[in-house]
Amino acid sequence: MTETAHTRTLRAALDAADNIATVTAAATAGLTTYRALHSRPTETRLTLAAAAAGLAACLTDQATLHLRTPLRRRLGIQPAYGPTAQAGPAPTLEQLAAEVAADAAHRAATGAHALDRSSGSLTQATNWTGAPDGTATCELPGGAHLLCIPSPTDHGYSSRSYLLVRGDEQPLEVRSITELAALLEEPAADPAQPADSSGEDGDPWAVLGQNLAIGELCSPGPDGDDQADEDDVDQEAQPHAAGLL
């Protein structure tokens, strides 16, 4: 866009005012310092005066920067130095989705500092893969991964939860890297293994106990079958004794 004569005049006037203020402050500080050190050697006076002038110039430039920047913005005047900002093309939906995924990865890595204060691998954005829905995953050993889920608040996605996902197991919330390492060291649960088969397969005493129980069921009782056997013996003995008599 071509500048108008009025805009160029205003910009030149502001630049000149900035230069005048900086030079005036530097000259005043240098001259004051030189006169204040009248008892010192000339070389010392000149050196300290130059240092005071340079410091005054830097401070004045920083002070006027906070004053002239809002004024330039209000008047629509671009500075004479630096490239002029050019309007870029409007973002597409694909570009926004990719940016959301990248933002999710960075936010997951930043939030992982709460899990690992030593700034380890979980806090590196390159180890996270973001998704367009705002979640992010970090691959872990053994086929597991750490899932970062944003929690909506009044000020946006400022809170995040971290879940350990491993196979078909229920996801577990992780609050520290120590807890994560302990969970990864635990063996994964086998969904095909029945819950009650451990005693039958792994405990030989359980089998022995079952055999003993079966034996007790099959053996005659002390008051029932034994008494019947004794009665049979007595009945057989009575005719035998009668024949002898």
C-alpha cells in the first residue's frame, strides 16, 4: 500500500523527535558528568562522560519506545526500519487441525512437568503425538502408551489428565513418573485366564486336598457302615456256633 504525504510527514516528525530526545539526553548526561568530575584527570573525565552519555541514550530510547509505539499504532504509521507486515492467506480447516494437533503435543509435554520435575522424556514435545480433538499420546515400552486428556475449564484447556493405557485393561490415571514406572513393571493381566484356575493349576496341595476329600466321602463312616458289617459277622457266627453245639 502506497503511503500518503501526510503519513510520511508524521512518521518523519516522530522519528526526528525520537532522535532529538535521545541526543539531548546523552549530551546532557555527558556534559553534567564531565563538569562534576573537575578534580579528576582529563582522561578520566572524558571516559566517564562518554559512558554516562551512552547510558543516558539507551535509557531514553527505551523510555520513548513505550511512548511512541502506541502513538504510531493509533496514527497507523509503520516504523521506517524493519519489514512491513503483510497479510497472509486465511487458514484452512486442514491447517487448523494440524495446528491443533501440534498444540496438543506441546501442551501435553508442558503439562508433563507435573509428572516429572527432572524434565525427562515425557516433557519433550517430540515424544508426543497430538490429535485434532486436543488429546495427545506418548508411546511407552511393552505396547502401552500414555494418554493426555484436556479438561475444559472456564479459561480453556488449562488442566490435563494422564492415563496409562495398556491392551484391554482399564486405563489408570497417573500422577507421577514413579507411579508410571511401577505400573509398567507390573505384568499385564491375561483376560483369557479364569480367575479361579490359579489354585487348580499352580497349587499342588489343592489337588491333594481334593483327593483326600474324595477319599473321605468314599470311606465308611465309624457309626454307620462299620456297625452294619459287625451285624453281618454276628449273624454268620450264630449258625456256626449252633452246629458246633
